[in-house]
Amino acid sequence: MEQTRPAVGPAFVNTPDSDPALPTNQAWADAIRDRLPAGAPGTDAVAGARLGDADGVRALIARTAEAGRAWARRPAAERAGLLHRLGAELEAARGDLITVAADEAGKLIDQADVEVSEACDFAHYYATLAGSGPEGAVHVPPR
């Protein structure tokens, strides 16, 4: 008798990449190229995250640990909703993310575009898994 795996949630659908054949996407890519070199989005983010001393590092580690505990306390459905929202926010920021990847890592637009799609996919995929599992199982997030 053949055994089948139980479904773990709604079907997962990949985020589509931008179609470079469409004239609107070609104009969108031209606008990204016109912003290069961009500098500011990535440079500002790095400058804002700079830690000046060991006390700053310790404080960041403490905040990060507390954020992990707070995430673990959220119900699975809430975590799933937040992960889906993250996927949507990443999609909305596609152009900015591609601009930073092109400027800072030398990515071509078509290379960065699929990486943004992949980031969206990870967020949505893990959202579909949140709370799934055998009935009665209790999820305990790793520390």
C-alpha cells in the first residue's frame, strides 16, 4: 500500500520575476540604471547600523535575543501573517533592492531581480509552513 504525505498547508506559488521583454519593464530597468551609482540607500543603511564600541555590540545582542523570544511568543497564525507581509514588502521594494544590489555588489538587473523574487518566495514559503504539522504538535522555535 502506497503512503502519501499529508498536506502541510496551502499550495506555495513562486513570486514571478520581472519579464524583460515587456516595454514597461524595460523602462523600469532604464530608470534603475539612471539612478546608478546610487550610493545613498546602502551607505545610509550601513552608517545607521554602525556600532561604535563593545557596549553597543552587547546591547545589540541583547535586543536581538529579546526579539527572538518575542517572535516565539507570537501565535503561529500571526507569524505567518507577518511573513506574508514581509514577502509583500520585499516585492514592493523590488526596484530599490535591485538598485542597491547593482550599486553595491555589481549585480546586473536580471540577476538581482530573481534574487528579490527568491527573498519574497522564502518569506511566503515559511509563512505557509508556520503552524503546520501534526495535530496536537506544539511548535517550539529554536533559540
